[in-house]
Amino acid sequence: MSHNANTADSGKKGGISFGWILHSPLALPLIGLIVVSILMGFASENFFSVSNIMNVLRQVSIVGILAVGMTFVILTGGIDLSVGAVMALSGTIAAGLMVNTGLPGWIALLAGLGVGMGLGLFNGALVAWGRMPAIIVTLATMGIARGFGLLYSGGYPISGIPSWISWFGIGRVGIVPVPVIAMVVIYALAWVLLQRTPFGRHVYAIGGNELAAKLSGVKTQWVKLAVYGISGLTSALAAIILTGRLMSGQPNAGVGFELDAIAAVVLGGTAIAGGRGLILGTLIGAILLGILNNGLNLMGINPYMQDVIKGAIILLAIYIGREW
Amino acid sequence: MLQLTGIKKKFGNIQVLHGVDLDVRAGEVHALLGENGAGKSTLMKILTGILQPTEGTIRIEGEERKFANYDEAIEAGIGIVFQEFSLIPHLTAVENMFLAREVKNKLGLLDRRAMRERSKEILARLEVDLPLDVPITKLSVAEQQFVEIAKALSLNARILVLDEPTATLTPSEVEHLFKVMRELRKQGVAIIFISHHLEEIFEICDRITVLRDGEFVGDCNVSDVDNDRLVEMMVGRRIENSFPEKPGPRPGAKVMLECEEVQLRKNGPVSQFELREGEILGFAGLVGSGRTETALAMLGAFPATRCKVLVDGEETRFREPAEALAHGIGLLPESRKEQGLITSFSILQNISLNNYGKYRKYHWFIDLKKEMADSEAAMAQVRVKAQGATARVDTLSGGNQQKVVIARWLNHQMKVLIFDEPTRGIDVGAKAEIYQLMREFTAKGYAIIMISSELPEVIGMSDRVCVFRQGGIVATVEGDSINSEEIMTHATTGRVQNVA
């Protein structure tokens, strides 16, 4: 079985056995997750409490959702640096529409989604038809989106949005926070898209060999447009959660989140050059990052030192996993 | 001046040069002739120290020399201009000429003025005037070549190798190059000139050495031979491969694809041809003669200045290969690794890559069972030998990989398949199987365009042959005219008509 795409099938052969996990690209991220969890468990007795686990997952949800779109983009061999800024802009615009124009909240939220997806499609069109390098295009979009958010809001958070919006950020269903449910649903949809649709195969094919894909009749430009569109959409979905949590539109939110999202994708075993990787790996990578944040906090480590440790762990993880 | 005697070269068990002599005098232009694979490039790599001969001696002015590497050959006064230039695109002519041996002033900084003066001097020696301060990419191909030549001369080259220098030049640029070559000849430089264009040999060269299949065929003065004699020396007699029998002309076969005009570049030649049901149309010609580009232009994968194609009588211009696929035209590209396969995918995924229209479940999803069944059927049809459909495609042999790329097109309603160098880099047994498959396809009514640099293959497989030269079709031959002399003559001397 090809290493990248159909892990589910390799599992089938072994029946109930889980030996396939060792041969799967998920093996290393999973081992990393387990090792870090155990270490954190020793370091802090609260770590394994249900409430702390739910807390970690809730904290992870925003970067986790950004990382979904990032996974699609990176699988094609691209990159999207604009996700943090796009998230801030679509949240700010949604909040602004609610507060300033009196538009019903749900329409404003839809408008926010439109803004995010629109900017993503803008990126995609420039990369696919404009033949410009993704890193530059999305860097420019990052600046544009950030600037527009600040212009639109005058640089201040926009508060006074309807109180029910907070459900997206801090609501719960039973003991499970709403953002966690949203994240799981989005990952499930992404898995189906990548593993069970022609579109998903084309995403992997472009990352594996774009020229071969094109010559065999794959509409590579449309596929690229779509992956950046998806990235814009997931940024805007993350914005809804963020807005609900902060109960305001924050034009300065999400600075540097694109780097966390990229780190989650790479920690999850996706090749930065594209073509290989699994969406489940990204989820593990995002949780791994979240646990590190949470655990280092619980241990009371100096926040500046935390950044150093996280950076070192990312380097170590990539070094260990560099074969695949 | 330069004497190579009894040069032999073995790569592993394969003998590629069987004792070749080359004798070049000062102040002459010496042609080195032979088909693709005759051993010219290997011989030149030995001369320039890039490869070491298994046997044989190199003498320069009577003195025996051995070159451990390229630098030692340069030291000895040998310069070479490769077919693929070794210039750095964004540097200027001066910067390129002095790359890695920059002139420095007392402070250890670049002495730009000195380098510029020296460049000017050398270019003046060539009687060439070109802009020195713009990036090399802004210069024409011919000018870039002059920079390469000047670079060799600045290293005091007395023996200059030009490997197919005219392949990418326009006729007027060729004229200019010849002027420069004559100037150098007057100055006593010995030039080894490799070209497939025979009329150029007669125009510029003094003497000729011919190689065939790694053997030394002979050398002679240009004035002692004519065109036909040269072609005969180059092609010789050959053992034909075992090709499937040609079914013979089909009366009333309908035209599947009519190419009314293809012009690859501005002011280049315009080609036209038609492709009939059930035939194999060979595209013959030298490397760089525009065969692949013409095929890619029809698919929308090469930006030609003009491209008008009728499929089943309906005019089309494809913007991308996906549109060509929708009209039943598919491609087996020249390079399996770079253009054909997704190497990280399984066989199954490589075959189904452009077939998902047929493996749908609930409209949006892949029907994995049908995907597996159809792909396995396609594998069986082209006889791919593998562990199973889920084996990674990069574990297969070249021949089996090629069959996987072919299998990709089987589940479509194909009309036309373009096979670009279908047997490159695969072994004899797999070759015969691919030939067999091609005939099976034509028997089903497909039409095939086969682009090939191997003359025996073109002759053995094609029902008709379009011969390309310098970017366009110069002749179309069929029946008994499909023989090596005829094709080589067109490919090397055919008349190109440029159209504005």
C-alpha cells in the first residue's frame, strides 16, 4: 500500500491487529504524543484530569482548525502564511457587521466565512494562474488582511456582539466544549475529502508530481484554487470560535498562528514538499503542540523559555522523522 | 595537433567504444558524425577528462597526455561548449567568463574593469559584439554560445569542441557562428564540430570522422565524399528488431485527427499532418527537432504560436491536457519519472489518477471496489508484472512502469494515443511487449503517434513517418520509403520553410 494515502486499507489486512500502525506515517507522531503525555503526567498530577484534557483540546481547537486548511495546501507542495491574519480579518468583519449595521448575527457570521474563503480563493488564483510562488503570495495576503482588519476597526476590538455567539467559543455539549466538537467534525470532513474523493487524490498527486498529474489530465490549477479556498474557509471557521471566545472582533488576534499551524502539520508527519501526509497526523501534531503549551504552563516554566523548548522539540521531531 | 588512438570504453559489461581513432590538425574544423548513441558524446567526455578511457591514448602535439578530470584537460588547452550551456543565467557575460577565477585587485575585491577589458579583447578576437552588462538570459542563444566560446578561449583553448552548437540556432545565427569558426580556424585553433545537419558539414568542415555503434567507421576529407556516402557511413547495415507485422494500409480508414497548422515559435516553420484510424504515425527527427513540442502543443501543454487541430472534423484548441483527454487524446510522456508517474503513489492510484469519472459512489466519492477491479483489469490487459495493484510504483522495473502509464488510458474512450519515446530505458523483452501492445491498440481502432529517436523502431513500427527538422515537418514518408537512408536524409538536410 502506498505510504501516503490509504492507511485504513493497510489496517484491514491485519484484522484487529494494530501492527500496521508501526508502518504507518502516523507511528512517529503517535509515539511523540504518548511520550510527551506521559512526561507531562509525571510532571503535573492535574495533567490527566478530564477537565484538563478538555481544556487542552479546547485550546488546541483554533490552531487545529487552521492546520486542516494548511494540510491541504502543504500536501500540494504549497504553503499558506495568511491563515492567522485572514482569521483575524474575517472575525473582525463579522463582529463589525453585527455591531455597526445591526445585521442578524448568523448573516454576519456567513459574511465572515465569505471573506475568509474569498481571500483563500484570491491566494489560490494567484498561485495557480498567476504562477507566483505561494510563500510570497500568501505573505502579501497576510499583510493585506491584517491591514484591512486594522483599518476597518480603527485598531480597536469590536465588542457588543450578541451574547449567543459565545456558545461557539465557550459553550459545551455535555462535558465536551463546542470548539472541540467543531474541530473533530472538520477533521472528519477533511479526512473524507482527502481519502475518499477524486479531489483528495488529485491533491496528493499534485504534491507528488505536478507535471505528471497535469499531463495525465488532472485540472491542476482548479485543484490548487480549491486548496487555498479551503484554507481560507478553515481560517474563517476558526474565526467564529475565536470571536465567540473573546466576545469581540479582534483585529490583532492570531499573530504567528500560521507558524503554529505549519508546525502542527509538519509534526504530524506531512512532507513539507507535498505529496505525503495524513490529516490525522495533523490532528496529532496539533494536540502535541497543545500539550506542550499546557504542560509547560502547568510546570510554571518561564514563557520565554517555553518558546525555546517548543522550538527545540519541533527540530528534534523533524530530525527523527526526516526519512519520510 | 590532437591524436586519439584506439580509445575503448566500457561501462560495466557494456562496451560503448570499440577502439576509436580521432586525428585533428591545427587550423581545421573537424566533423564528428554519427547517430544518437554512436558514442560521440562519450568520446568527447574522454577527451575532456570527464570520463577515463578503458584503453587507448590521447596525444597533444605528439605528447601523450592523461586527464584525471575536466580541469586538467582545460589546463592542456582543450575547451568544450556543451549542448546544454553551463552559464549562470542571471550573471552577465563578463561575470560568466570569469566565474570561479575572478580577477581581484590589491584589496581582494573584484577588479571589474580588468575583467571587462579582457572580455572585450577576446570577443574582439571572435569579431563579436555583444552587450556585456546584461544578464545572460537577455542574450540570444547564439550570443550565449559566443560567450561560452569566449570563455573557453580565455582559458587559452587551442582545441575547441562544439557539441551540436547549431541545434537551437536560426539560420542567420548559424551563419554568424560559422564566421566565428572560420576566424578561429585562421588563428590556428583546432575545432571539433558535432552536428547532425549534413549540409553544415559540407559548408564549414575540412575533415570528417564517422562513428557507428561505438565503432570507428572511417575518416576522410569533406571534398572526397557526398551526402549519400555520408549517410551510408553513419547508418550502415543493421539488424532489424523483431517488430510485429504491419497490418498494411486500411482502405477508407477515417481521419481521426487533422492537424491543420502547428507553429512552435514565432517565424518558425508551420507543420501539418493527419492521423488515421488504426495507424501508427512515426515522428522521426533529431533531438530538438520539435517532435515532442508539436505533440505537447496539440494537447495544450506547450505554448505554440499557432495550433489548429481538428478532432473528428471539429476544430479545437486545447488549453490543457484535461481538455484533450475529454476529446480522447492521451499522452505517454517522454520521461516516466518526471512527467508520467506519481512515484509516491501505488500502481492502482497511478492508473486511476485520470479515471475517477468512472469510479464514483454517491456522486462525490471514490468507489474503492470498482477502482481496484478496473485497475487490476487494466494491469492485466497491459500485462504489468507486480506484487499487486497496491505495490508502490517505484518498486517496478522501467518496462512495467511504462505499462502502468499506458494502463492509465485504457478505461477511457480513447481515440488517439501519443507515445513519446515509449521504449526508452527499458529492456529488450519489455520493448517487444510494448510494440505488441501498440499493435493491439491500433487493431481496436486507436490511432497512435509514436515519437522516437531510435531509427529501427521508427522503421519497424510506423505505417507512415513524419520527419522533423528544426521545428517542423519536412517530409512525410510511407510504404517502402520508410527506410533509414530516406529518413536520415530528410532529418539532416530537409528543407525548412519558415513562416512569419
